[in-house]
Amino acid sequence: QVQLVESGGGLVQTGGSLRLSCRAWIDIFSMEEMAWYRRAPGKEREVIATINRAGTRQYYKDPVKGRFTIERDNFKRFVYLQMNGLKPEDTAAYFCNKKDGILWPWGQGTQVTVSS
């Protein structure tokens, strides 16, 4: 059974930073392209950043480009999201999962709240 465990969220002021972590309890983690998603209040979950298997190529949605950085550690089976310059519109529950294909069961996510 695949398990994804996100952590690192919290309450920060505008302009602050957080580093999210996601531990993937699955042996084939290094074989999958990974992504961070977020679900803002009243909105659908959306992908905001992706990373290839080797961790050498990243993609970011425009709203987070230049502020967020996705990284991965295949040995430890972690994917990270460094978030700088946080804005109130970044307030959401954040999740990690595969980039595409049949997704793994969702973890509980980690809540990020940015106060103005």
C-alpha cells in the first residue's frame, strides 16, 4: 500500500517562507515523476510544480514560478517544496503525488495559511 505523508505547513505572514516535505513509502519512488498539488478553499486541486525522475528538470505553474522550488531525494524517497515570498493566495492544502498516470492514494496533505 502506497503512503504519502506531507508535512511542513503552517501559518506564516505575507513574504514568509516554508519548506514542505513529502515522504513516499513506495519502492518505485525514483521511477516516477513527481508533483506538488494544492487545493485552495472552494477550488479544485491543481498541480503547481513537477520534477522529473532524476530531479534535473522542474516545471512550475505561473502563479508560483520564481518563488517556489521543487526538489527530490530519491535515496530517502522525499520530495520537497521550498516556498518563498508567500502570498495570501498561496493559502491552500498542499499534497504530493505522481505527476501523471494513475495517481497514488492521496495523503492527508499539509495546510499552508498565509496572513496578510
